[in-house]
Amino acid sequence: MQHPTKNAYAYCNVPQAKWIIIFVHWLTSSKDEEMFIQAEKSFSENNYSTIRFNLYWDLPWERRLKDVGLSDNIQDVNEVVNFYKSEWFKKIFLVWHSYWWIVNLYVNHENISWILMWDSSIWWPWLLEDVYEDESGEYYIDWWNWYRFYISEKLYRDFQIPSEEFLEKLKEIKLPIKIFAAENWLSKAAERYFEVANEPKELSIIKWAYHTFEDWWIEELLSQSLEWINNN
């Protein structure tokens, strides 16, 4: 995939399958989230093709978070979906983790068959509390004084879109959707999304799990995800 400023890199695992599962990483992460790597292995063993790709990352040859806004990532996902749909695959699943699920609300769903949410969120207000401006006027996200990610002014403006708009966009999606939530993280938000989403829909809250489903919780998440995919 090409972008005017930097390349976006992908890793694709293609066994003999006509369905593909596309993983989209969260806001300050990458295609190499451990949960995606484990999911890729599990799904490919069950004869599903997979792709995980970077919307951006911090390596010298890759586009950075500070280079993009919401509209750029909407275009990225559309291009990935259109490429794999037109070339090889009859059905496409999109798997979204965490905060950048907002992109899904605006992508073209024409070539998408099903959607899975893994502890996803579409609420902006709390994020704005963690956005700061440095001495040079650039914006950055600082979570828990742990790490700092610079963002574009365009993305900072995107953060100010009212959350109610996102819920209205969710109401427009007419695809089967499976919502997974970690009980100890975004389960209350997941219940709200489930209320708003159209049928057919399912909600599963993974008991005692945290946001990235470490340890045995990832096995439970993947097992339930595969069961839902196989039944659809």
C-alpha cells in the first residue's frame, strides 16, 4: 500500500481459503499486537487467510501517527478491503481492537461480510484529557506518563467529533456484528453498542479479562471468535 508521505506495511498469511480475516490495530499500536499474532496463527490453522497491516508506526520507513487523520485511515482500510476482495476472496471479516474502531463506522461496507469488535471503543471525551500541546505547538497523546505519541492537528480536530455522531453511524451498519468485551475494561461500553447495533448481532463478555486479553483469555476470545465465524 502506498501513501503520499510513507509506506504502510502488511503481513498476509494465505492458505487455501476463500475467506479472509483482516485485523485493524488500535490507535497507538501496530499490526504486531501480540493478540493479532496469536489470532493469525489460530485462524490460519483453521484454514482462514489473514492480513494484519500498519496504518502507521514509528519505524523510519513507515508513516507516523502524526501524519494522518481519520479520513486517511478510512481510505487505507477501504483500499485494503477492495484489493483483497477484487483479487482473491469472496468474503471478508474485519476484526477491530480497541479505540480505532471509529474508522469502521465510516469505511465502505459494500465488500465486507461480517464485523468483529474486540473490546472496542468509540468514545472521544476521555481521550482528549490525555492530549497535550508541547512548546512548539504540536499535539501528543500521553497515557499514564508511560509513552508519548505525537498526532496531527487534523487528528486532534477529529477527536472533537461528538460521540453521538459515532452512535448514529453505528446504527447505519447493516452487517452481522459480533461484539466482544473484556469484563474488566470496556464491557459497559460494549453493552451500549449492542443496544444500538442492528440485527443480526451478538455480545460476549469475557469474564475477568482485561483489554488485550492476555494469558488464557486470548484462547477464550479466539475460540469464541472462530465459533462465530464458522457459524456465519
